[in-house]
Amino acid sequence: KQHAIVPSAPMVLKDDPTLMFVNSGMAPFKEFFLGNAEPKSSRIADSQKCLRVSGKHNDLEEVGYDTYHHTLFEMLGNWSFGDYFKEEAIAWAWELLTEVFKIDKDILYVTVFEG
């Protein structure tokens, strides 16, 4: 969908004194979301290396007790900076899964968060 593919940012963002480590896929794009900088593209996709650290969503105590809590993980992201929103992103995700990856629609479960 014409996203610019960007490499993972470093785990330590040298130009951001508010974060010691990257802890989310959106952290490297914080300045764009805040309106402090302009992205090179209005559509970006990446695979961001992240470090699980304590904070608002602290689940460090879960590391090692199951198969999905790790201290280092990667977050896949597609980002829109004023270009598209959830309706398009959801439709494109469904298209990717069912038409590109050819996953049978009958074995997929869709959930919606209404909070």
C-alpha cells in the first residue's frame, strides 16, 4: 500500500532524553505523532526492536513464565501520519491475510476492542 519501509531504530534513541530504551513500536515516531517533526512519508512500515521495561504496562514479572513474554521482542507496524485510519488499516490487514497469504477466512477469528 505504498508504505516506505524503514529499518528498526536503535534500542537507545540518542535524540530522546525521555526514553532510556525503546519499549514500543511507535517510540521512534513519537516526534511525528506530537507534531514536532515531519515524516519523510505519510505511510511507513517497520519491524521495531523493543525492550520490555517497567512502567505503565509493567509485565516484567511475566517474563520466563510463558511462551510470549520476553525481554527483547520486535513489533511490526504500519503507520499513517494523517493519511489513513483504522477502517482502511483493518480492510488492508484482512486483504493481506486472506488474499495475499491465502489464509482460509473460516479459520480466522476477529476481535474488536470497544474500550
